[in-house]
Amino acid sequence: MSLEMKEIKTDQHRFTVMISEEQIRAAVQKLGKQISKDYDAKNPILVGVLNGSFLFVADLVREISIECEIDFLKIG
């Protein structure tokens, strides 16, 4: 899949998109399935480091089909 180089600008910064939203979504789905398989019959604890991981952890948990716990910590 080729990715058209897209640039995102804010007031002070300029970013180049290196991985598409679709590629990220597919990777999160794959990771969720793998966690579900590897930790079946267990109760894993997912720990997200704030700020910045909340949406990723939320998307990942949606892809996990087993019961798990979620916690967050903030460093700083």
C-alpha cells in the first residue's frame, strides 16, 4: 500500500504522516487478537502512560476479546 506523503501543520510545528490511519488500525486489531490469544484464561492488566496513551489504549481494548483490567499512570 503506498502512502501519499501528507503534511500536517500546526501554529508552531509541521509533521509528515509516515503511517496511515488504516495501517495503524490494522496493527491495533492484530495486536488485540494476539493479546486475546496469548492471555486467554488469564486476566491481563494493561497500563497506559498518560498523557497520550488514552485513545490508543481505548482502541486496543475494543479489539481484545478476553477480560482484562486497565490502569493509567502519569509520570512527571
